Amino acid sequence: MLQIGIIGTGWFSRVHADLLAQAADVRLSAVCGTSKEKADRLASAYRDAKGYGSLTEMLESERLDAVYVCVPPMAHGDLERELIARRIPFLVEKPIALDMQLPIELEKAIREQALITSVGYHFRYLPSVQRLKAELEGRTLAMASGEWSGSMPQVSWWRRQDGSGGQFIEQTTHVVDLLRYAAGEVEEVYAAYAGRVVHKQYEGVSVPDVGSVTLKLASGAVAGIINTCALPSGVGRSGLTLYTDQGMLAWTPKNLEIVTSEGREQAADEEANPYAAESEAFLHAVRTGDSSRIRSDYADALRTQQVTCAALESAASGLPVKLERL
Ligand SMILES: NC(=O)c1ccc[n+]([C@@H]2O[C@H](COP(=O)([O-])OP(=O)(O)OC[C@H]3O[C@@H](n4cnc5c(N)ncnc54)[C@H](O)[C@@H]3O)[C@@H](O)[C@H]2O)c1
């Protein structure tokens, strides 16, 4: 029986906790929140789980095999440092930080300990994404276009630049990661973040609500990714389309459409639950030491973070940013 802890008591902690509660030979033993009350509230929904208001107390009171870290971008740092120091494997939600300095430090420490990690880039676990990757192998990519569009999230930390890092780092990172996973590394980034179009409708907004980023890939292909959080609630879309010498591969989180001169094929994801697959891959690694099923570990996620942080830097300077090899 694996003993698991969760840090964070918000929406996504609950998603992971529900999956852990259904997993075989796994016990959600402990929840850590910013207060014991909040942690107790989440823990009380799961048999055997105890709430803690401090990570040190949780780790000293429980013998945990792994921890899920589900906190906002600005809260990363000391939590991971403590897990690494105690050699506890962890699954951390994306994005891994607000900047590059912290995750570079953490990645080095993780590598030195050979610690098992997983990062919540769940698209990688979809059958349609595996198909996208396989289809691209026999083709030459010319161009890619990606998008993440929706409304302003309700949580206050998300609207603050120093809380979330902005939409490209916080949400559109999923599309950047998918582009890297399917089509290879990014070499150069040029970004224009415009608008504060809807910020007056909400309190405490310091993030831009429109952005457009151009990327050059190592393969020679170019990509454009746009994002906005200016849409009304319930309206939005996200996806990635790859334009190749043999046609288009148009991916959305529910479907892959393969368009060639012979016609169109749909590869729908139907019942796939990428979060469950991601969690299973991590738990398998913790149980057996075999990390081969993990599709995004901390070192890989660091390269996605490098692209999104470069976009922020480019938007601020107005100049393209060439990525150094990590
Ligand atoms: N992979 C995905 O599809 C996906 C989906 C949703 C959220 N997420 C990510 O999960 C993370 C959390 O998002 P959420 O929607 O649960 O946010 P949320 O605001 O609902 O919850 C965040 C929780 O973290 C807690 N927290 C903050 N600092 C903490 C600390 N130092 N110690 C313990 N707890 C702390 C807060 O009290 C809160 O309970 C974000 O990075 C988000 O991007 C990923």
C-alpha cells in the first residue's frame, strides 16, 4: 500500500485526491494546506486522510512514499526543497514556477538525488497525442499554430502577474509543452503581449489578457501561439494544428483530425482520462523504480518553462529571445 500526501487544498488537489481514492493499493494519508482547518476540510472527504497546516509536521508525522504538489505558481520553492531534502518523490502541477531561477536550482537537486518526479502536463497521456506524435514522424513539419482562449479565472492569485506569471506561463504552457512533445525543441521566441481589454471588469488584475507568440523550432519549422482570457465565462477553445508536407494534423483536447488530399479522419479520445493515466504512471514509478511511463518529468518541464519565460522576457523587451541549451 503506497502512502500518499497532497499539498494544496484547492480545485486540483481534489481532482488528484479523487483519483488516488480510486487507485488500487494506494492510500491518501495526509493533506497539507495553508491552514489546518482547510486541510482538515479536504482530508475529511477521504477515509484515513489527516489534515496538516505545515509540511514539516506532515512529513514528520507520516511515512509518505510520495507527495502531490498542487499549489499556485508563486507558492513553489520551499515545499519542493523540503521534499527533495527528504528524498520524497513528487508529482507537481504545472507550471513549475513563475521564473527560471527557482526550477533550475530544484532540477539540479532532483538530478543529484535521482529523485522520481512527474509534472502535470496531462495532454501527453492522451491517445490522440500519441497518435499526433506518431503521424508526425513520417512527415515534415512546416508550421504549427496553437491557441488557448477562455475567460478570466475566478481565483485571485491567477489575475496577479506575481501570482500566476500570466496566462502564457500558467495556461498556454500546456500548448507549448504539447508543441515540444510532438514537434521538438524551440530555439527562439518572440512575443507581443498586448491588451488589458477586460481588466476593469475584475478586481486586482495585473496580467495582460491578450498575447501572441512566434516560435522558431530546431527543426526549422515556425509556430504561432495566441492566447486570451478576455472571453466571457463558458466560451473558449484550445488546441494545436500542425501543417505538414502531407496535410494537416488538427488537435484539440478531445479529438485529432487528420486531413490529407485523400480525405479526413477523426481520432476522438472518447473515454480517455489523461489525469488518471498520468497519476498511474507516477505511482508505478514510485512502486517499482521504473520511471519509463512518466511522460513529463521535472527536467523536461523545465524546458517548457524556459520557452514560456522567454516569451515573458521578449514581451517586456520587444526583442526576440534565443534559448540557451539547458
Ligand atoms: N494540469 C491541469 O490541467 C491543471 C488544472 C487545474 C489546475 N492546475 C494547476 O494546479 C495548481 C493549483 O491550481 P488550483 O486550481 O488547485 O488552485 P486553487 O486556487 O483552487 O488552489 C490552490 C491551493 O494551494 C494552496 N496553497 C497555496 N500555497 C500553499 C502552500 N505554501 N502550502 C500549502 N498549500 C498552499 C491554497 O491554499 C489553495 O488551497 C496551479 O498551478 C494550476 O495551474 C493544473
